[in-house]
Amino acid sequence: MIDSWIAKNFDDEVRFLQALVRIPTDTPPGNNAPHAERTAELLTELGFTVEKHAVPAAAVQAAGMQSITNLIVRHRFSEDGPTIALNAHGDVVPPGEGWTHDPYGADIVDGKLYGRASAVSKSDFATYTFALLALKHSGLPLKGAVELHFTYDEEFGGELGPGWLLQQGLTKPDYLIAAGFSYQVVTAHNGCLQMEVTLHGLASHAAYPHTGVDALQAATKLLTALYAHNEVLKTRVSTVPGITHPYLNVGRIEGGSNTNVVPGKVVLKLDRRMIPEENPAAVEAEVRALIEQTVAGSPGIRLEIKRLLLAHPMTPLPGAAPLVAALQKHGEAVFGEPIPTSGTPLYTDVRLYTAHGIPAAIYGAGPRTVLESNAKRADEHLNLADLRRATQVVAGALVDLLQA
């Protein structure tokens, strides 16, 4: 009954996703409230009552964004029974270059929907919305409640998305399913430390370099030390399938003022991924010590280190077993192949739920890997067959968990 309802209404689900993809949510700059307003309108048209929770402007701006309104839909089948939350994020990285399709056109070609966030993770706005609709129309005697959490801060760490909803006491579900891909249930993920490192030297005319202190020269020594540290990190191997070892990347460098000036200031932004077995505080202390010891070898350089993000790894909670088993059972039935559990080297908002003791699993619409979907790259796309089948899997798993 549920599968037939999803199939019958699948064109509506695709149109719902197209409408979401066509509204930009580039983060930065992070002006995401307009997308939330339109999503709320679409959900209301589908018969849901939508709560709009605007994050205070001062907090949003302090985090480097412009506007965030998080959404909650609550549908209760009975007063008793578990509450299961379904979370997906609407914010995305900017499209970048190289697209052969309009990144906000939501074009459908050969069964694939193209557009920024078509796979990660506006697709699961549609998966979760229509899975819940299927349950509403099923007439099955279900117990408990389902909540939709549509949030807008994943690209900046999630603290003003799910983190804010949880901190404000607006939700405390018994289980969580969060946006993911269709061919595995992800139960663990890496953590992430991001830091801004500023090297202050003394600018001077290039004709008189001895009168200055070259911050870029000091930065090159630091870059060499940071990248050499990756050889050490390769020896720390995770036992979680899908996760290999920690690694460090310098993603942005800014410095200097002109070609004929000795650089007086250089700013590095680095990203240190940590495996589930690592302690985040120890990781940060290690990176700071490496930076401080290296820069100490460059006389005249003043150092500033600023933490931008410390996202803890996600590790499975024992209570997640029924949730994982339900997703695997229905995934195998729908896709015709075993759906394994795995970890992912990404970091996600899900860690914020598990930190509150909420058992969670990552599952949704998408291919086998992020690379296949072109997420965060040109021509991101979603196979619509995966969307339909993932909606069936999520709906079936919810029925198992809510069965009276």
C-alpha cells in the first residue's frame, strides 16, 4: 500500500524537489531564510503544520551568515510510542564553475535531476516529506510521532541548525534518520577541526628586504611541516569500514599586498579530519603544538591561532540497532542487494544529535558515493530512481518502528 502510494505520487515528489533546488542557498553568504519560507509554503500545501524557528540575527551574523530559519514539522500518530526525527539540510556550497546544466535549473535529463543540492541534501527534504505523507495516507495503526527537521547551517558546522534546535529544547526525539545515500547505512563519521592561522611579520619595500620580516617565508616553513605531518597521520588507521586515517589539508592562503612588497601578513586556513577513535581535544592540542614549534623557528614572526570549527566524530550509540536494522531490511528488499553499515570520512550534523544521546543513522536518496553524485562539484545530480526507492525504504523503516 505504501509503495503504491509513493509510486502514484512520485511526480509530485519530483516537482517538490525541483522547487527546492531552484531557490539558491549558497553558503556563504548564507541568506537561507527565503528558502525556508518557500519550503514552509510547499509543506503547508501538502497539509502539514510547519513551525518556523528563526535564529537570532546576531548569532547568525557572528557565524558569518546572513539569515537562518529552521523548520520543524510534527505529525503524531498516537500519544504513546517513539518520536523519530528526519533531518536534512538546505544550505549548500556555491555552485562554482564548469556546469553544463543550470545549477539552479533542476533540469531532468535521462532520469537524472541536475542542480546544486539535488543530491546533498535537498533530495532528502523530498525523501522524508513524501515518506511521512505515505504513512499519513496509509491508514496503518501506528504509534508515536515523526518530525521533519529542515535546517540551514550544515556547511558552517550545524551549531545554528540542529544544534540550535536541540539547545533551545525544541526537540528531543528518540531516533534520528539524517540525509545520506541509498546503498549503505552510515553509522559513524569523521570529526573535523578547522583553524585560522595568522603569521604577522613586517612589510617592507622589496628593494630593502632586510628591513622587513617575511611572513610568507615563515608560512612556507609551516606549510612544509603541516603537510609532512600527514605521513604521521597515515599510520593512525581507523577500524571503521569506510574510514581510513586522519589527514590535514590547507584549503586557503591569503597574504601580501603587492608584488614589490615583502609580505607582512599571511593567513592560512586548515582542515584536520579526525577518525572516530581520536580525541578532539588531543587533536587540537597536537596541531597547535606543531604550529607553535614550527613558527618559533622564524624570528620576528608573531603568531595567532583561531579555532573556526571543532566537530566531534560520530560513533554509533547502542540504541541505534533497531533503526539500522529496519533501514537495512527495507533497503535490501527495495534495492535487491544487501545494504551494509559503514562510516564516512565526511562530518555531518548528526554528531549533534548523538551528543544529546539520540541514536541515529544516516540514510537517504543518492548513489553509492559522494563522487558519483558530483556533490560540491559541477553538475551535481540525483538519479530519480534512487529518490523513489529511498522514499520507500524510509517509509518502510518508519512503519516498523512505529507499528502499533
